[in-house]
Amino acid sequence: MKQFATWRFWATIGLLLLFALVPWACRGDGGSSSGSSVGDEPRRVDLIALTSVVRSESSWSVVDGRVVGNATVVLDSGRTLVLAEGTVGDSSCAYPDVVD
């Protein structure tokens, strides 16, 4: 019990608490534990690529710079890109009325 009465023991406990609380207090999200929801912060993705397949709903289009409907695009490199409704975009498709 003698070791609990020393100032070094309590200084060590205090430093451990300080080291645990400082990173928690300095978090960039203001300390909230809830995850960010989609649409909080716009993301910028610059992508110009050739596509091999576009699978979409029959109502898919780009209106006023926003995607209407959902589409899945398979690029020539084999990667897949999902375009969700509301995504900011621009389409210069030569055949926009062709549905796969």
C-alpha cells in the first residue's frame, strides 16, 4: 500500500490519462462518434476513360450536371465504376439513347 501514497505513482497515472485524453480531444471530427453520412462533403473524381460495357436503368441520364438513375460502367482496363443517382458528372456519349 505504500506505493500508492507516493507522488510518482499518481504522476504516472496522471500522465497516462493525459496521453489517452489528448488524442481523443484533438480529433478532427469535433469529438462526435457518429460516422459521416453520404453527401456531407463533395468528392472530386476526375476520370476520362474508355468503357467496354455500361449497364443502367432505362431512365439513366445526366441532367443539369447530376446523374439521374443508377449505372454500372466497366472500363476497358477491367475496373468497375458505379454511378449512383445524384453523382455530379458530365456525359458526352455519342449514343446516349442506346441501352445495353
